[in-house]
Amino acid sequence: MLKNLWWPVEFSSNVVDRPLSLQALGQYFVLFRDSKGQVNCLSDLCVHRGGPLSEGWLTDDKDSIVCPYHGWQYGGDGQCTKIPAQPQRNIPTKARVDSYPVIEKYGYVWTFLGDLPEEERPPIPDIPELDDPQFKRVEGSYYWKVNYERALENGMDGSHAAFVHGSRFGNIKDPSVPDFDVTTTPWSGLSTIPLKAPPKNLGGLWGKLFKFKYKKEVGDGPVLTHVKAGYFLPNINVLYVPLPIGNMVLIDAHVPVDENHTRSMYIGLRDFIKAEWADKDTHKRIQDIFKQDDSVLKKQRPEILPYQLSDELHIRSDILQTTYRRRRNELLDQGWGIDMHQIVGDGPRDVAVVIPSPARKNNPELANAWVHKEVSSRAILGGSKVETATNAGGQTAYEIEES
Ligand code: FES
Ligand SMILES: [Fe+2]
């Protein structure tokens, strides 16, 4: 998993003036909204005896969190401000926990999990539809036992639609995917994927809509839909689906609880049938699509996305995923991958390791002020960084074919 990126980790509406426990990237955090309405994100591990701050409470002014074990108080900046057992003594410099920058945007809480100074941080993605009042919005979560990168790649995988979702979108009678390209930035990849609309006997509301379009325009022939799909690092999928009566947009933020569990926080937007009664139907459709994906992804092996491109076979229609893998490998190569084995373990451990927060690097006077250790960079699994575009191991099947 990657540090030094803005991770959407929670819906804004869920964070109030009470401690909220969060597990993300294997680590435990606590979120709370203070008296100014600002959301704070701290490491959920008191430096005294490892008490869980999220089991504590906020001070009356709502600006500090109280550890439930011996009552130490921490402000939103992670600095301990009160040690009740010895009020007459100075508070040690090391009495602080990591505090991670937070921004609220598009209804998500974004936490910067890493230690880069502000000016070097990658951007939060630009998804204007999420602020556009012409769209009706629903939000919800789907929890599954998959690695978040498997979920993320699945969300940009056009060619599985006909097979996994043939009853909903994609067309099993014509699963071919014409070639398409990817538009990239260092932090995103987007494609317009030509897909066939579902067979005309599809059930439900959308099926009826397509049936109507079939009759009117092409009789029994397949309707070509241009779906826009892609990713924003570290964990977001976007999917734009033009329907006969309007536009549907699906945003998924796949939050890694740990290496093998993901909470996909979805936002569904539609600019048609905006009445409340249709929200329930939208939730059900989104959840059903996740369930269809889940039935395959839960048995996908290896569970974690391979580092070596040559460990799986990529064809032309996988171009979005291979673009993603190359970019994530570059970030792993530059040391942004975190060693999950230090943060998450199978059993009890005797050392606390956390993702470093910006204060560790950017305040020289705090250089030695940390009790908990900083997580190491992930060792590259499956070999060293041998793969580049210049050797066959790093090429995809379609690149070899085309060269
Ligand atoms: S463990 Fe938190 S105050 Fe002692
Ligand atoms: Fe799917």
C-alpha cells in the first residue's frame, strides 16, 4: 500500500464530535470533529501504554481527545496537553501521537497518510460531477474480503462486464471490446470503453429503458455504449454510464481495511428520476453489482496484485490496468510502498509501527520526539525491480505482439 497520497477513508457525514475508530491500510486511527468543525485524524494508539484513543471521549470544548486508560489528553495536532497523574510536572516532548492532515471534499474525508510537506503532496482528484447539483446522490459501503488493488483493477476492467454482469450491463452475446486508449496524468488514468448494451430482455428498470431504446432505434441489434472508466490514485474508480434517459456516474473509493479486507465507499450519481423512491433501487443495483464481482474476486489468486507484470498475462483490452500497475510500481520503486507485515500481523506483537506523519520530517526540533516507530518501505515482492519497458519481462503480451 502506498503512503504519501491523499486517501479518502470515510464519509464526511459519519464524522461528528465523538471519537470514530477507523482501520485503514492496516493501521488504527481515530477521527473526530472539533469545535471549529475541522476533522482530525490521529494514530489511535496512546504513547503511554498503547490505549485506544477511539474508546475515549472528547473534552468539553470538543478540541481534545481523552485516552480512556489514564486520561491523557491529546489535541488535534497529536500533542499531549494533559497528564492527569502528574499535573505539577512538565509534559515530555515525546508525549505526542502522529496527526495526519485532513481535507473534506466531495463528501469524503481525505487523510494525507505520509510525511511529505504540503507543497510536495499529490493532488486530490478533480471529479466535478460530485459537486454538481444537477445530480441526485446516494452513498453507501460494500465490505468484501479482497485486496483493495484487486477491487480497484476490477473497477476499470471493461471486458468482465459481459461475463460477470451480463444480466445487468455488458452483452454476453457480444463480449468483444474494440481497442481503446488511456489518457493519463501521474495520478490518474481514464478511458472511453466501447461496450455493448445489455440484451433487450434484461429485467428491471434500466432493462426496460434499454428495451425501449432497442425498439425505437435498432430493433434487436446491440447498442454500443461508450462508458468512461478509470482510476485516480490511490484507490478511486470512476465510471460514467450514458443511459437512454440520462447519465449515471459511479465513484468507488476502495479503502483497504488491511491487506485482505476492503470497504468500498461508493457514491452513485444520476441526473434522471431524482425522486427519493429511486434511491433504494440505485443502492440495490450497486450492491448487486458488487456481489457479482465478489463471487469471482474472493477466489482470485494471488490475493495481492503482483509486482512483476509478467506474473499475469495482459492483453490489449487490459490497457487501463497495465497503465495503473506501471505507475504504482514506479511509486513502490521510489519507496512509497509500506511494509504491511510491520503494521498488520497474524498475532500479538511487541512493537508499535505507524505510517509517518508530516511533523516527523518537517519539524527538526521534533526529530527524536516519537515513541512509535515509522513503518519501513515495502520490500518488492516477487523479485527486485527488474522490470522496465526495456525488457521482455516488463512487456505485455499485446506489446510483444505489436512490436
Ligand atoms: S494508555 Fe493512554 S493514558 Fe495511559
Ligand atoms: Fe464488475
